[in-house]
Amino acid sequence: MKTKKGQETRNHIIQAAEQLFMEKNVSKVTISEIGQRAGVAKGTFYLYFESKDDLVWNFMDYKFGHADKWMKGILIKGYSDEDLYDIVDYIVSFAKKNIVILNGCSFFLFVIFDAWLILTLSIYLLQLA
């Protein structure tokens, strides 16, 4: 987005989608519902996202886009590979223990799996560096 207002609108759409995803499965959420919740027209939604799938991927980046910097920071602080694996295991354990809190929403399981995957790949790539 080139303007601050444009970035705010984009983020508002993502936040509205997140609220709806928490209420019901992502597959049942419509673009119209997202637009209505965000207070934007359906056409405005398409100015920012090509599709609902595009929105979901942007949401993932919005939530986990800084994972690589976070992982590098952990390595700089001197954590061992074992510590990093423990962090990944903690994320997976959290998801399993809190499945009810997550409302059994497959979207959030996908988000947690994606976080685990990002962390695991980051560990691997940082070991190669």
C-alpha cells in the first residue's frame, strides 16, 4: 500500500477476517461477510486481495512474517539447536492442549502448523548459514 490510509484499510480487512475465522471455519466465511465486518464494499476488498485464499496467505504473513528475524535473534542470543527444537515442540504441544480454546477451527490448526513449519525451516536454513 502506498498510503497510510490504504495500509490501515488492508489491516482492517485482515483483522475483520481473523475475527470471522475465530467464529467459524475459514471455508464458511465469505468475502461479503469480511467486507461487511471491515466496513468496506466487496469491490474494496478486491483492491487489496485477489481472493479469499490470497487474504489467508496475507493473514499468515501478517501474523508470522517476523518469524525469521525472531529465529535469528534467538540464535544470536546463544540458544542451542536443542533449545530451538524445544520451542517448536512447545508450539505443537500448545496447539494440542488448547484445541478446545481454538474452537476446533481448522484454520487455526493450519496457522499453528504453518508457524511450526516456518520455525523448523528457519532452524534448518540458519544451520546452513
